[in-house]
Amino acid sequence: MQFLDQAKIFIASGAGGDGAVSFRREKYVEFGGPDGGDGGKGGDIIFECVDGLNTLIDFRYAQHFKARRGAHGMGRNRSGPGGEDLLIKVPVGTQILADDEDRTLIVDMTRVGQRAILLKGGDGGKGNDHYKSSTNRAPRQFQPGFPGREMWVWLRLKLLADVGLVGQPNAGKSSFINAVSNTKAKVGNYAFTTLKPQLGVVAHKGQELVMADIPGLIAGAAEGVGIGDRFLGHIERCRVLLHLVDASQTGPVEIWRTVRDELSAYGGGLDAKPEILALSKCDLVSPQALAAKKRALEQASGQQVHTISAATRAGIDPVLDKLMEIAGRAQAMKTAGNRGDSAWSPL
């Protein structure tokens, strides 16, 4: 399935039906009178967050969505049926933004079953029965239905994942996510093998987490160089970042700083997220060279540096242990904060 994380669509709610002009005409009934019913309400535009979708590709082929209008009123004080609401299903993590200069956020769809009425349908007009009075016995006035609303909106998908994989192109991110999850990401010995985000479910010691792999970052990515800047939004919601540095390349400290600078320049709190740092492709480096690069990277970053190899699975379990610990702690703190309780329990 093709991945699409942005789409622009036109939405319009239904107009209300007109009120009716009608007069009672029944055999053997001495007095008639106005009996025009009200028009029906127009349909709403409703967005619903559903499970099982991970792309906005459906909105590439269908970009106009219009709800039905309400039916007109009828005689015998019969109101017209309301127009059917239009339900638009979107993946979890979809943001709906206004089509203005600032792309103002309207609603953030973050949980399955969440619904948002974006546009209300127009109300139905009143029939002539509402206009009768002691001085106006046969009114022919009626109220037309109120028009619906319409607008262009942007849909932007931000994947919901526990762990975000970051690093320069060809750092071994796709190989790592293939080794620890059910994903079959493309692997190749050239830059930008990954052209779209990949999601994988990692099962480790009876626990699970979702991992997202995004295209590699190069210098200037936050300003649009390469393709990584477009997909950085997919790791804004991650609880922890796993930063892979290719151990087979020279200058691991400069490589690490380049990616960190791009995360900081992008914003969105990416540079403040917990980070686990690991040297990848360690099977391609001699033990002496690996030890020197690890020592230099630990001194520059001020944190522990793991050494891993997706090909031999060396060092992967300790990294997964750490990821499970941090991701679980972040989830527990978020849950406690929602309850108003600062306490959390470890995994």
C-alpha cells in the first residue's frame, strides 16, 4: 500500500430544507388553515478515528466530500427528513488543519473511536404553520433552509509510536527494525533506502512497543535538504528516540552532532526527548576501533553508548530492555498525570 501522510480535501455540510406552504383541505372539516411543515436539517461532516488505517492514500482519489441536504417540509405539518451525516474515517494520529497561512490545528485525532463534528448542517426552514396569527389566518410566508458550511482542510498524519529511529542515511535503521519486529523494510547499501516511514511492533520479554523508522537525516534537513525533514513529524509523538550511528564510518561524534542539530532546528520538542545512543554495524569494525569510537562518543554525548549489530543480533537485547523501560515509564507517568496522581509504577 502506498504511503501518504498529507492530503487536502474539500468538505461541505448539507443545507437545510425549506419550510412548506400548505393549507388543510379535508372533506367535512369546516375550518382549514395553514399546515406547512418544517424543512429537515442538513447533514453534518463528521470525522472518525478508526483502527486498521495507516495512510491517507484514500484521499488522493476522493477529495470532495459533501453531506446531503435536508428534505423540504410537507403538508399536514410533516417535517422533512434530515440529511444523512457524512462520516469520514481517518487513521489514528491524523491532524485536521485549516487551509490558512498558519495551518491552524482544528482537531487532533489520537484515539480509536474519537469523533469530531467539523461542520454542522444547516437548520431547516419553518413552514407557514408558524406564521399564523389572529390577523394572518392564511399566511403564505415560509422560511428557506439555512445553507450548509464549506471549507478546505488539510489532513496530516503523524504516526503514533513508542520509539522513533533516527540517524543519518544508511545508518542501519531499516536493518535494525527488521531484526526486532515484523517489518520488512527495504535494505540497501546506498543513501535514502528508506523513502517513507515504517512501523513495526516489537515484542520483547512479554511486552510490546511500536517502533517507527523514518528516512535518514542529513545536514540541513530541517531546512528541506534531503527528505528527512518532511517525516520528522512522525516522531513528535514518540516517547523515546533510538539514535543509531554507523560504526563503520569515520567521525561518529560529528555524525551524532549533525543529527542532533537537525532535531533541535526542527523543533517540536524532539531534542528534549529521551535518547538512547547506539553504534550500529559493529560487526564491520575491529574491537579496538569500536572501543575507541564508543569512548569518543560517550565523552561527547555524556551518556552510555550501546554497540549493536542487526546482522548478528549482538547487543540488541540490552537496547530493547532500555527502550521498554523508558517507554513504559513515560506511559505510566502520562497515565498518572491524567489521573492527577504523580505516582507511577515500574514495568
